[in-house]
Amino acid sequence: MEIGLLWFDNDPKVGLEEKVRRAAGRYAEKFGRPATLCMLNPLTLAGQAGGGAAEVVVGDGVVKLVAARQVAPHHFWVGVAQTS
């Protein structure tokens, strides 16, 4: 990911998928294109009910979730995955 948006959301009443949708929505609003990747703290991903989905449907697209130790808990780093 070359350009990303760091999103903070620690609302305990909102599930992980909705938090990712909010972050991806803001990314699309700011950069004019949909996010395809969300990097988040491994504890945030592991804390999700059901064992942790690998992706979240956002609008007509899919955002892949990737655990990254460099991302602080309750933070979501969203952007577009780079292709090789």
C-alpha cells in the first residue's frame, strides 16, 4: 500500500466489520476510489467473534483484512493493495 488512511475506532458497541466499512468509506470519500486492503493489529483481528474473517464486503467490493503488528489496537490502516 503506497497511500493509506489511518482510522481510529474504539467504540465497543460497533463490530469489526462495521468499523472496517466506516474506515473504507472515509478512504473512498477522501481519495475517490474504493479501499481493497485494511491492515489492523493482530489482537483486534483475533478479538472478532467467529475467529476473524479474512475480508469484509464494502459496497460492491471486498476489503481484505491483514494482521500487522505495527498498527496499534483500535486503528485501521486502509488503502489499495499493491499489485506486483
